[in-house]
Amino acid sequence: MAYLLLLALVMVAGIVFIQLSRAASLRSVSQNFFGIGFIFLGFGLLAEIILGFTLDEYAAKLFYLARGTLALAWLGQGLLLFLFPGRPILRWLNYALVIGSLGMFVLILVSQVTTAQDWYSPASPIYGQIGDLLATNRPTRWGTFGLNLFGSAILIAGPLYFLFIQSVHRTAVKIVAAVLIAFSAIGLFFPLYWPPAKADPFFYLIELLAPVALFVGLNNLPAADIRSDARRKPR
């Protein structure tokens, strides 16, 4: 299924380029966070492709950090900044996320590959093996879970808040965008804690479609609010 992962990596690379270009043109903090979140997704896919051929310690750590720990948190924080631009408390939450990400980087960097490498199977999805491959301690595991839960909760609840509370008119575009974001978040969160037991084309198809659907949803929630985010400077 490497071709699907490679296609997903190409798609995410294109998304990152578009996202960062948009962030620069709009001078939007939220769009920058989205861009960084997609960069982490891209690094996760790159590590997943490498681990599909051979066990590499650095690829395993990169996967655990980028895809397994930080991607959802940065995407979720981007949505939080999008929905509540200019809120002072979110600036402190930005700092907390950066510090937490650096802390997780150090914790994962010092983790060692265990003897599980003796039975590691490149043909099986890395999601079900990464927990045994890296000798992570309890702070690392709980930190990872907390960041993933934080990001997923915002990506699922945020569109519902926008749709039913913040938005005056619920159009078809807004509804579809909210559904895409929520289901994409579920698709990205689910394999981290309920990994597939074996290689499945449907699973790798989700790996391909979830980032694309998330990008489409985020950029249709809607354009008017993205422009307002660019105009309102953090206090």
C-alpha cells in the first residue's frame, strides 16, 4: 500500500504549500497553525513510508512525534484561533503548546528502540507496533494522549460550535465543511489508539483522504471568517 501513502504525502505537501502561502497573504495566525499541523502530518507519512520498508530508529521517533503526538494538537489549536481570533488567553495557549511540543520532542528523542525490533513487521501498519517499538515512559505516553485528545476534541466540537452557535445562517457549504472536519479528526485520531491489526486498503485510503477532507473543510468554514481573522490582531 506504499503507493497510497506516497500519494497521500504528495497531496499533503501540496496542502502545506497552499496553506503557508495563504497564511502569508492573510497574515493569519490560525492559518500558520494549520500549516504546521499539516507539516507534521506530512512528516508522519514520510516516516510511515520509511518504516514500511525497514525499521529505522529515527523514522520511528519521527512518526511518534509528528503523527502520533503533535499533528492533531496543532491543527486543533489552529481551529481554536480561527473561531476566537484575538483572544488574549489563546496567546498563552499558543506558548503552552510550543513549550509542550518542545518537551515532547526531548522525551521522544531520548526514548530507545526496544527488543520488539526482533519481531517488527514492515508489512504491517506502524500504528499497532509503535507502542512496543519505543520504550516511552509514562510522562511521554500521557503527554501524547493529552495533546491528541486536546486537538481531536477541538476539531470535532469546534465545527459544531461554529455551525449552531457562532454562525447565523447554516448553509450547505458550512454543514459539509463541519462534517468533513469532524469526520477527518475522527479518522486521524482513531488509528492512534485502535490501530488496524493488518494492512487494509480501506485503512490506507483513509490515510489518503482524511488530510484532504480536513483541508477542504477548514478552508470552507467559511472564507469570510478567514478574512476577518486576518483583520483582527491579537491583543
